[in-house]
Amino acid sequence: MNLEQAKQDLMALQSKMSAYAHAMSLIYYDGVTAAPRGTAANRGHALSVLSEEEYKLATGEQTVALLELLDAHKDELNEKEQRMVYLLLKSIRQMQKIPMAEYVAYQELLVQADDVWHRAKETSDFELFRPLLEQIFETNIRFAGYCAPEKAPYDYWLSEYEDGLNMETCDQFFATVRSRLVPLLQKVAAVPQVDNACLYGHFPAQAQEKLAWQLMKLIGLDLDHCGLTTTEHPFTTSFGSHFDERITTNYQEDNFSSSMFSVIHEGGHALYDMGSDDDLAYTVLDGGVSMGIHESQSRFYENLLGRSRPFVERVFPLLQDAFPEQLKNYTAEDVYKAINRAEPSLIRTESDQVTYCLHVMVRYELEKQVMAGRLAVKDLPQAWNRLYKEYLGVDVPDDRHGVLQDSHWSGGSIGYFPSYALGSAYGAQLLKKMRETVDVDDCLRRGDFGPINQWNREHIWKYGSLYKPGRLLEMALGEPFDPNVYLDYLEEKCRDVYGI
Amino acid sequence: MNLEQAKQDLMALQSKMSAYAHAMSLIYYDGVTAAPRGTAANRGHALSVLSEEEYKLATGEQTVALLELLDAHKDELNEKEQRMVYLLLKSIRQMQKIPMAEYVAYQELLVQADDVWHRAKETSDFELFRPLLEQIFETNIRFAGYCAPEKAPYDYWLSEYEDGLNMETCDQFFATVRSRLVPLLQKVAAVPQVDNACLYGHFPAQAQEKLAWQLMKLIGLDLDHCGLTTTEHPFTTSFGSHFDERITTNYQEDNFSSSMFSVIHEGGHALYDMGSDDDLAYTVLDGGVSMGIHESQSRFYENLLGRSRPFVERVFPLLQDAFPEQLKNYTAEDVYKAINRAEPSLIRTESDQVTYCLHVMVRYELEKQVMAGRLAVKDLPQAWNRLYKEYLGVDVPDDRHGVLQDSHWSGGSIGYFPSYALGSAYGAQLLKKMRETVDVDDCLRRGDFGPINQWNREHIWKYGSLYKPGRLLEMALGEPFDPNVYLDYLEEKCRDVYGI
């Protein structure tokens, strides 16, 4: 085989893989949107066939031979081709290290764990979920040993979600975060709380949906290629390439801000995915590179922009149009303060910017200890409750509002949480950098996201997965990552909202 | 390979094929429901990969060897296995007869023709569509020659949509239909028209949607496995097996009966598909056998049951609940008469039961002549208009309301139309047979579709595609097909509604 042919085959391989990915994402999406409730097993049938076919395609002899040939001629490949070969080979080599039977057993464990976790959460019964969670932690430790025996298991998994991340980095990051957020929160607790009554009332789903589309348009989403629909839990997905992106939301009729900010958050994910250079479509480089960078974008739009005063002033007329009766006695400033209210709480996904990283830190500390064998799964609930008291000062009434609240562990995602906090901090430093050349507040006041999106496109989006997250970030920032920028931002926000 | 293994491989092959079918149907469905409008090319990418993979699977060397082995041991297979091998081999052998390049070119022609037809219809510009339609007819004639050189081309295509059907049968059928319907229509025209004002007004889509779900439940659809959504043109599809069925409708806010009867019609298709024996799932025998039998079921529920007096009396309270203001001055009898109003018109899909077959007959006559080379495509508009005048007595004002109205020809479906008329007639004879053992009117009055559905399940649905349509029908009827039963029914209906 000559090299030119091999390069073409590389593109054809990825093009095929993207079609399988399209089909499987869509089957999942259908399951949580339009599908009748009794059809899960039927989707499972199609998914098992398609994932097996995709697996054979991605890891078959022919593919391995192709990739090894290309890898041997690495120097003759361009930067993009090199990265494609690297990413494809990486996942194959990883798969080869895990015995097939154990991999299949793990997939089955996760299906069962998802079901049991749902029931355990409903009845607040950790003991029901415990045996499965034990197996999940055990398996993740075992798989880490197969794939990266030279590393601590948790380091392996952290790096899976954010290439290059390890406990040393996380420890430093969270120590810095904790040292400034815990006192900040104490200061906030010492002054009168801001009123958030304007967020509550009756806000019909239909009016919220209309607002959601207006917000999507306002932040610059291309509505010809990005859809919106309703699901129990909001998420963002793409079908086969960044040319077809879908975000979802959920309308709570007693509080309009929940869907509003979830739409802007998911919209940030979608902007990032859709901003990949078009020639990355139908390759493994298409779309965002890591969870951390993804969250840096989603939380950038949701919080750094979405909860800023100029943005709130810009959207307030839209809110008044949508909810004229409900908001008639309120001002933009009332809404601004309400959506920036900081307050310790029990549930991560409903928490504010100031406390958010502390919620994540609880999970990080616990994962780290269990993965190192220093904490038993059976002792997780007590440890969870203790840390919530210590970091956030709240008492956890039951496991449903505690250790059972997130779906990540039942899905096998251990080492995923830190990227939420890191992403928030990345975003703040990116914004600071952006402000050097873009008058962000002026853009927000005018409702013109063009220059903001253009900066993100040029520095982050267009590269897709071409660069590792650490390198991408440093290229964009022109300096090392420093979490203090984010903490400065949060202190400034509290100063503004609470006058402290 | 031993035979037992081959039988298992046969099932595995079909199981895989069903997963590809699931993915491709869903991608199509997404395109006409949730997808953002700029995403067609992205779906095209996935569809072209998946259809190529499916094609390789269905017609590859390994598959052909397997099917030929099984075919050679036909006598050792059970009835279902025999039919599976027959159907799979039939489509392979057909594909083998058409040169690949011509097949691909035809698929591309159809994509283009669909687009051009839409524009031609909008602007009523037949000349725009003519060159493509000429190519479609030419190609269909050529392909028929490859696949069945011993047959007249149109006979080949008729038999593709309704196995065993040919022009001789159609000619006899339509001659009988015409001989009784044209005079019937003249009689109707001679007496005062019934009033259908009760169908018109303002009927909010939301109320219509609620009614649609009630109707689906009433006719006995399993809502755990059958969904409903909105599309421009109503249709029914299944995803991978009869365990996941979807119907679609379209709410016209000025006329509630349009969506109401489209839901019952598509519901009939769905009942048929979903009634396949469960062990047929994930095989080629799953779901309805032919268009004719499918229409016999959909039009059975829509017209024979749905437009009957006992059914209208049963659903009238639901209509009053849905549209209390709009219907306050009307009775069930008013609605019954309105939905059975017979009247020559221009558009097939909006026509009533009495004129419907005449609309179909126009298309049959024209297809027959073009396929035989006795009529040029360029002369279709004039011929269309002449036959509408002759059969229905109406003047066609433009091609949009004439020869350009249906999507079938642009989709390459020539020979498809007769199954609509045949299906209607099959249904009437099936109902007559059903009445021998089921008190259908009593069931309708009580809103209990159980015994009706049970009869259809036992005689039609459960077999899926196990028997050819002709055999299935005769098994169910216990006698040969006779279109006069349907014509008796239509005369009786007009007698009842018009007193003639």
C-alpha cells in the first residue's frame, strides 16, 4: 500500500466511523425525546449490533495495519493526520489491553448500575446501589492497571477525561480554590442575603421555549444546524459531524432561570462543537477536545457572560416580553442580583458559581480516596456528608440529596468531575485574555456576540481536537493556567452583588 | 458449514440488517421531525455510508453462499425459514441483474427528481420536471427488462408492489369499479349535497393532538410501543422491528377531520405492523407484506370503521370535549353525514371514499400507457386532465392540482397506485367476512376494538410477510377476491347518506 492511498483510507475509515456515531447518537437521542416508553429493548438491539460493527471497523486487522503503517511514516504526515493516527491508535491499544470478556462484563455492569442507581436514588437507599458501585470502582482500578500500570489508577482516569491531568495538579488547584472560596462564602453568609423572588412564579413552558430560541439566536448559534428539544436532563449532542448539533433543556414552570441558563450552557457546548473547522468534519478531530475545555466554553456563556450585568440588561426586555405579568414589578438589576445569589446548598447541578467548585471538590476528594484504597465504598455516604458540612456548612438529610445525587459513578465516570471545576476556571482566564482585544461588555450590551465568538473560534473552537487540552489552553492564554483569575472573578462578583 | 449453523447465521444476518434499517429509518424520521433545516447533507453522508454497509452485508459473497446453501436444503427448512431465504435471495438476484453503475445513477436521479418535483409543483411548472420524469420512466422500463425480460415492464412493477399483480387483473378490477362508480357518482350529483359545515371552523392543534392520542388508544394501539408526532405529510414507520412504531400527522386548524382520519388511517398501518407475531421481529418477515394489504388495513380503520355511524356516535362525545364551542350546534349525525360526503374533486389525498378509486384509476391508465410506450411523458398533463374530466367530471385548472400533485413518480414508484384501490376493496370483503363471527357495529358502539383487532390479528397481522398477499387474502376470506363487495358497500353508503 502506498502512503497516499493510506491517507485516503484513513479519511474513509473516519468517515464510516462518523456514520455509526451518527446512528448511535440519534438512537440515544430518540430514546430520551420522541420514543414511546416501552421501546428501550428495541433500541438496545440496534445499538448492540451497530456498536459491534463499529468496534470491528475501528479495531479490525485492516484498520490496525493501516494505522501502524501511517504511524511508521509519521514524519510524512501533516499535523492533523498525525493527531488522527495518534488518537485512533491510542484507543485501539487501550482496548487491546483490556480482556474482551472483562470489557463486555463491564458494559453489562453499567447497564445494570444505571437502573439500580435510579431506583436507589428514588428511595434514598445507598445499600441497594453499594454492591454495584463497589464493582465499578474495582473494575476502574483494574482497567487502569491494564492500561497504565506505571500510574496511580486515579491519575490514569483523570487523564482520560482531561489529557495530561493528574492528582498533583488537581490537589494544587483545589487547595487554591478552597483557600479562597471557603472564606468568601463565610463573608457572604455574614451579610444580608439578596432577594431572588423575581425568579419564582408561574412561567408557561411555551413562553420559556420561545425565549430559549431567542437566546440561542442571540448568542450566535446557527439555527439552521442546531436544534432544541425537551428532555429530563439537558445535554448537547451532535450527529456524525458538527453540521448537525442538538441541545436539550427542561422547562420548570415555577422558575424561568433554570431553563434559561441551561440553554445558554448547552448553547456554549454547541458553539464550541460547531466551531470546528469544516475540514475536520467526519474525522476524529471534529468537535471539542476534552470535558475541561468543553466546560470552559459552556460555563463561559452560562456564567461569565450570561450572569453579567450588561447581558442581563440586554435580555431583560426579552424576559419582560415573555413574562410581562410576572416581571412587571422587577428591574434588570433585580434579576441580575437574583441569578448571582450565592448560597451553600445540597445539589451540585442547582448550585451557584461561588459554591460550585466546592461541590466538585467533595467528589474529587472522595474519588481520590476510594481509588487509592483509603476509603471503602460502604463508607462513602458518611464521608460525603462530613465533607459537605466541612466545605459548605450544610447537613445532608439523606443520600438522595447526598451521595446518590449524580449519575456519573453509575455510568462508570470516575475522574470526570474535576473537569467541571477546571473548565470554570479556564473560562475566567480566557475571558481576561479576550478582554485585551475585545470590548466584551460593550458587545453584550449591544447583543452582538460576533466579536466574542470570533475570538473563541480563532483561539479554541476551530482546532477541534487537534491539540491536547493543556497545549490548546496555553496557546490561547499565552501564559500558564492560573486558577486565581477565576477566584478573583468570583470575589469581584460577590463584592458587586453583596457589597462585601 | 452444517445446516443448523446456517440457520443460526440466517437469523444473525437478518438481525444485523434490521439494525441498519432501524438507523436509516430513524435518520429519515429525524429529518422530517426534529432536525434543523440545514442538516440534510449531513444526514445524506450517514445514509450513504450505512446503506453501502447494509448493501455489502445483504449481498456480499458470504451472504450469497449462506442463502444458496439454505436454498439447496429448502426441504429441511420450516415454512418461515423458506420464506426468509426466498425473499432475501429474490432481492439479491434482482440487484445482481441491474448494473451497479446504473443503480447508483438511478438513486442520484431520484434525489434530484424529488427536489425538482417540489419546485415544479410549487410553480405548477411541468416542463421543469418533465426531463427527469422521462428519465425515471425510461429507467424503470430498462430495469424491468433486466429483472424480468419475459414480462411487460408494467407487469413487472405492479408485481413488485403487490406480488402476483398484473395488468390483466388491474384492468378487470378497474373496469368493474368504473362500471359501478361512475353511475353512482352521477346519481349523487343529481340530489342535494349534504352539509359539511360542522367540519370547518377553528380547531386548535393542541386540542386536535389530544384527540389524536385518544383515537389511537380507542382503536387499540399499544401506546407503549407506538408514538405520534407531526410532519408535513403523514406516514407510518417502524424502527428495526414491530416493537417500535411511529405514526405522524398534520393538524389543519380549519378542519379537524383531516388529522382525525389521517391518524386513524396511519393507526391502521401501525396496528398491522405491530400485530406481527413476536418471533418474526428482526427478520424480513416482520411487518406487513405488501402495499395492497397494508392499505386494506389502514383504509379499513379509516373508512370502513372510522366513517361508520356507530363509530361516529361513539367518538362524538370526544369531539365535543375537544371542540365544545365549535360543535355545540351539531349532532353526531351531522358529523357522520359530513365525513361521508361524496364529491368529485381534484386532489386524491383529500378525496372521499366514493371518488377515491377513480383518482387512482387515472394514474393507473396513464402509467400503463407510458410504460407501454403508447403515451409520451410530455403529453401526460393533457392526458391527465382529459381523464379527470372523463372519470370525475372536473376541470383541472393547473398541473399543481393535476399531474404534479403526487410524490410517487418523482420517487420512482410506478405501479404503486393500484394497491391503494385494491386495498380499499380487500378491506370491504374482509369486513364482510369478519361480520360472520364478530358483531362489528356493537363493538364500535361500545368502543371495544378488542374482537375486531383480534380477528385481524388472527387472519392477517400475525403472519407478517410469511405469505404472498394473494394467498394471505384468500386464506382470510375463504373465497376469491371480488371487488363487487366494495362497490356494494359504497352504494349502500350513498343510499344511507343521500337517500338514493
